[in-house]
Amino acid sequence: MSQNKVLEYDNCPIRQVVSKFGDKWSMLVLSTLDQHESGVMRYSEIQRQMTDCSQKMLSQTLRNLEASHLISRKAYPEVPPRVEYALTDLGRSLMPSINSLIQWALDNFERVIVA
């Protein structure tokens, strides 16, 4: 592979953007927030929905999504501390594409996974 092709691949906008939310847990967090009736959830509520995600991984995923401007984090100065998460406008704009992917996965699960 030529040096130009390597640089082109490394700078690919699709690769760079999808890497921000395309991991195992990020899409589940985004979908969980999107499906919640108020759109705002506390850490413990998210964790209850994602029982197979460790606390460490959920915390890391939330930090990464916040750094990518897909979710917002609001901490309240209370005892015990209260922190709420919600989709940002950018995160909400991503949800139609993620929801389409989720629907595609549901429609094609048997053909892809069982095949």
C-alpha cells in the first residue's frame, strides 16, 4: 500500500466519526437515552438498562460520548451527588441513522448471526 493510501485511510472521515460511537456499548447508551420518555437519565438508570456492562466500561463510554459531544452530563451539587445524562442536539441528529441500523439488525438477525 502506498504512503498516500495509508494517509488517506487514516484521515477517512467515516472511520474517524464512526469510531466515536461505533463500539459495543456506545450505540446502546445512545439508544437507551433516546428511548427514555424524558430523554434524561441518571447513571444508575442507564446501568439498570445495561446489566451486562461493567461500571468501569459504562463510565468510560459515557465520558467518551460526552467528549464527542453526543451526550451532555449535568452534575448537581447535592449530597449524594446527582448526575444526569441526555442526548445533545448532535446526538439526537444521529439517532435516525442508529435507529435505522437497529431496525436493519432486527430484520436481518437470523440471516447474519445464524448464517
